Amino acid sequence: MYPFAMNRPSARPDRALERVYATSQELRIDDNARIVIFSDLHMGNGSWTDDFLHNGEMFREVLARRYYEDDSTLILNGDVEELQRFSRRSIAERWQSLYALFRAFHQEGRLIRIVGNHDLANLGDMDCFGSEEPREGVTLNCKGNRLFILHGHQPLWKYERFNRWIGYVLKYLLNPLKIKNRTVAHNSRKRFVTEKRVYEFARSRGLLAIIGHTHRPLFESLSKVDVLRFEIEQRCQEYPTAPEARRIAIRTEIDRLQQELLHTNRNVKTEAARRSLYNADFVVPCLFNSGCVLGKRGMTALEIRGGRICLVHWFDALRNRNALRRHPSARNLTGTSYYRVVLKEDSLDYVFSRIGLLGGILLGTPSATEPAPVVHADAVAPGSEVA
């Protein structure tokens, strides 16, 4: 199908990803689209073992004051509820105001829900509390280029085959012992295997893939450590020919980036997590990860607006007092102690051109398949629109 197709990943994970991709609904978007993607909320019942409790109020306020008010479409990319440990009813009772907000997005046709391994029980079952029937994935068609959004657990087949038994262990053994979740995010080897398999799948097909699951934010297939090192190198290359005023600014920027890199490395436990993922001569920017809502220092998300994609970090300045010093460009959400900082952004046109050139795939060419439905704000049934 593709004239310069790259090496294919191993058969089993490739089949799982191909199944999700082939059955995903395709929606067309343009440069006027406003989309925010959150994943891995792991909402519980408000007890000590509820991982969502730490950032739950911030998430609700940010969703209501920022993304609902600016007419963004909300994509919840899996593991919304922690159904392996808690019942849906107990979760819904604890987070009633948040479910009301989900329903408001849904009623305006601005909610897409995707299942993960921790809320897999929602698949094929209209969630009577959440208001939008979840799916395994969705594809956004942007000027003939495709963004494939899925949770990301599919390459590791055990999550679907043994999901029910994993749930029994969590609910009936770890809950009584008050032991919190031990997910793939805590296992660097499984995390890297998952990311690499999705990366290979997307690269071989010329897709931009967006996942969650590993809780590790990725932008253009690069981790935060990769991005910081790259930006330091860019400043160093610029310095010799820069005028004196710019040199002063560059020294300040490099100092800030070095401090951020040292801070990040101190908080990463394994050397594997600090290494570049793909061990390639060049990295095709085809894999993005929205991170999670469970971070000790805040939560991350991916935004698509104005033809650009960006990775953003939200934090509470009352709990994370050093964040404002590390991120002087952070913008306050009016009336709250919450701040938003853009960690990385790029034009979607530029990203897709690099995917095509570096991956050897011709993008943006006419497809032999039927065109995807055009998304209109006032002419699409609720749940199938991207605003």
C-alpha cells in the first residue's frame, strides 16, 4: 500500500493494533478544531486508595473553567474509572459533579470516550453514569493525514486476556491491604515495549499515534529528558553567532533548562527511563502521549487548536511552589491557584511532513477509501463531533 513501507513490528501486537485501527470511527477536523486529550484518571471512590483524589478537584476546575468554556472537544483516552478496584456506582457517587460535567460535554456533542485496560468493562456497555458509550479508538482525519488515538494497552495482550483476574487481585487482595495500583507506568521495561510497538505501527503506516497507558508524556516520540537535551543543544548552536543581548538571554535559558533537566533526572528512578526510547539514528515524530492526571506535581494533557498540537502541564501553585520558578511563562486560570504551561508545541502540518519524509510514507495523498465524514458544529449527532 505504501511505496516506502518500513519494517513491520511483530505479528501479535501488530494484529491487535490493526484491529483497533480498522474498526475506529474516522472524523474529519480542520485548523479550527479545538480538542483536549486527557488519559489515565483512574477515578475511585474517594478512599485512601483512590489515586484520582490528589488532583481530582484541579481536574474538574480546569475542565469546567478552561475547556468547557472555550468549546473544546474532550477526548478521555482510557482508564477514566478504576473499575478493577471500585464499582461504577461508588465512583459515580463520589464524583457526581464531574460526571455532570461529562454529561454537559456529551449533550453538546463534545465528548469522546475511549476505554483502557482499567475501565475495559465499559466497552459495549452504555455507561449510565458517564453518558457517552466508550470505544477502543478513534481516528481524526486532518487534511488527509490521520491521528490515531487509542489508550495503548493493546500491544501487551495479557491486559485483555487476564484483565478480569487482574481486577480480582486488585479488588479483593490489594484493596483490603490498602495497597495502591502498580501499573505499567512503574515498570520501565513494559512501558518501553508498549511505546515502541505503537511507534513502529504508526511509523510503518504514516500515522500520528496518540496514547496514554504508560503515564509518560511524549511529544514527537521524545520524552521530557530528550526534549530538554535537544533544546539545550539548539541554544548552544545559536550562541556563537547571536548578538550580545541574545547571548545573555541564551545563557539564562540554558541555565533554566539545565536545572529542569537535573530536576527531572533526580525524579526518574531508572537509567532506562532516562535513555532515548528507540535507539535510532533519527526518530520519526509519530508517537505522542498525553501523560496522566495522577502526577504528584500536577497533570498533563495534549491540546489541538489552531492547526497546532501542544503538550501542556497543569499544576497547583499552592502545592507545587517551585513550579512557578521553573516555568515563568505559566498562565494562571483566573480565580484559582492552578497554572497552565506549554511544555512543547508544533504545527500539525510540520509534524506530518516530518513523518512522511523521515518515515518514507507519502502523506496527504488521495485515499481509495470512502472519505471520512466532515465534522460540523451544528450538524453532527452528539458523540460523533469534533468541535
